Amino acid sequence: MAHESAVYTHGHHESVLRSHRWRTAANSAAYLLGALKPHMRVLDVGCGPGTITADLAAYVPEGEVVGLDNAPAVVEQAREEAARRGVGNVSFTTGDVHALGSPDASFCVVHAHQVLQHVGDPVGALREMRRVTKPGGIVAARDSDYAGMIWYPLVPALDDWLDLYHRVARANGGEPDAGRRLRSWAGEAGFAEITSSSSTWCFATPEDRAWWSGLWADRTLQSSYASRVIEGGHATQDDLRRISDGWREWGASADGWFSVVHGEILCRVG
């Protein structure tokens, strides 16, 4: 089993976790919720700070949810989130999606949100997710597609941001336009019954614009993404400052609108 060869582009700076903590089952896993039953055992791969994981636990009150991430500090934050909410049927552990520590057929559902775009072998990851899923169970994945992101007003610095992000993410071994590829990857992984869909995030209110533009403006200058941009020779510090300013310019526009398209797959295990 090949282990992960990609570098996580975003890292775990506060500006990144600010985005992850906003995610809920409703805004990030709605395509899956109708398939959940009260008794199910669910694995949430790449759980981050645990907000989606804790939400999923409410849909399986007679079952349990296990959240898995490869960053110990983030797993600890997820434990704290679940404890804060008083969620009793959830636990967290560290691990690698390319080599899960669970036995075959351990879970009814294995879910991954914004994970496959960052891993070195997404097809291998899906095979491993299938391995730990029971026959008749579901492997679910949702990933954004950066080439499908659109916005207004047309701030030139955001065009530069998108081009730069594509180059850096691919240099790190990932695929930023993963959303459109999920169905293909699932087929390569051996799934025969695949249901595909798409959904979006939209940021258009003054509060949403301030939040979305602020976290990207900060991430562009302060996160490990910024370090990888510079160290990889993809852009200069001045370039990053200009892009960060562009994010704030977009966020300050009363007409500002930003949409993020996601691909989604529900794969039935035979």
C-alpha cells in the first residue's frame, strides 16, 4: 500500500482552521445525510477540528463516529470540540488514509471531505476506504474544484491567486481540481455503483465576504502555504502581499460574490 506522498498544501495555521471550523454536516455533507441510519458506524477521514464529525454523530445516535486525521494537534482540537458539545458517541484518532489501521469491513460508512485533493494517491485512498467498509456500505467523498471557483468583482489579483494555488498544490503532489475527477477515481478504485452530484458554497453577505476574504488574505501571508510558495520559487513575498490585498479588496466590495463548486460521490460497496 503506497503511503501518502503529497504535502498538505494549507497546513494548520489558524486561518486554515478558521475555515475548517465553519464546516458542518449541513453545509458540507448534505449529499450523505439521507443515507445515514441510527445504528451505523461511521469513519470520518481527514476530520480536521471535528465539526462535521460531531454533527454526523447526531445522525447515528445508536451507532458511533470515529474521526481520523494525520495531525495530532488537530485531533486534540476535535476531541475538545466533541467534549464541548457533550457528544458521547464519537472518538478520534490519528492515521493515514492510504493505510488505515482498521480491519476489513469495520464501518457502515466511510466519509472524506476535502481530502482526496490533497493526497498523493487518491485512487489508492478510495480503495483503502472501500476495504474498511462493510458490504452494502457507502464510501462518500466531497471535494472542491478550484477551476470551478468564480467570483465578482473581477479583481485581477484573484486570477493570480488561482493560478498560483494550482501551481503550488500540484507541486505538493495534490490535485486542486479534484471535484470533477471523483467519479473517475472511484471507477479506477473498483466501485461499480457510484452516485455523483455537486453542490456549492456561496459567500455573498457582508459577513460571509469579510470572513472568506479575511481567512484567505491571512492564509496567503501567514500559513505554511505561504512558506511553500516562497520556498518553491512559485512567487515572491511582494506577489503574496498583492494577492492578500486583492482578497481584502474583493471582500470590501458591496457587490462581492464568490461561489465554490464541489463534486460529490456516494459509492456502494459490493
